[in-house]
Amino acid sequence: MFVTRYRNLSVILLLIVLILVGVQVEQVLAKHQNQWQANQIIPFVLAVAKDHNLKPSQVMVNQTTLKDGLLVRFAGRDYQLQLSADHNSYVLQRAHVIDHQVRVNR
């Protein structure tokens, strides 16, 4: 009886530890994914600026991760981003925002 109780407690403790380790691994992977996406936004802004003969400072985006649906603003117009599957090409489609009171963080 005494051995069985400790065996059950050790199994429960082991499961709790495995769950906590799994959560930590998931958080680390999510952090690396976000960093990778954040590192992709800079080349994208530079490419848009080059394609439209603008300075990079004239191109504004609404988020720091590169993914479909990103809003891009330049030359007083708004565009929505559509990325190819391999993220090597993009399409900017004219978009119209509902709230024109936009705060720009630099």
C-alpha cells in the first residue's frame, strides 16, 4: 500500500512535469516563429519602397509580422497584402479602412 501510493504520486508528478515542459517548448517555438516573421517585415518594406520608388520611411504597415491581411499604407493609399505560399512574392490590393483616425508608432 505504501509503495503503491508513492508510485501513483510519482506518476502524477511526472505527468505534471511533462505538461509543464511541453508548455515551455510551445512558448519557445512560438517566440522563434514570431521573431522569424518580424525579421521578414523589414525586407518586405524595403521591397515595397523600391517597387514604388519610395523611401522606406514612407511605407507604413499595421503589424510587425509578415502575413496575409497586413495593411500597407503609402502615398496616402491603403493596400492589403496577399503573400504567395513561399513568401517570395506578394500582391497589394487596394483597401479602404473604416477608421481613418490612425495613430502611427515609429
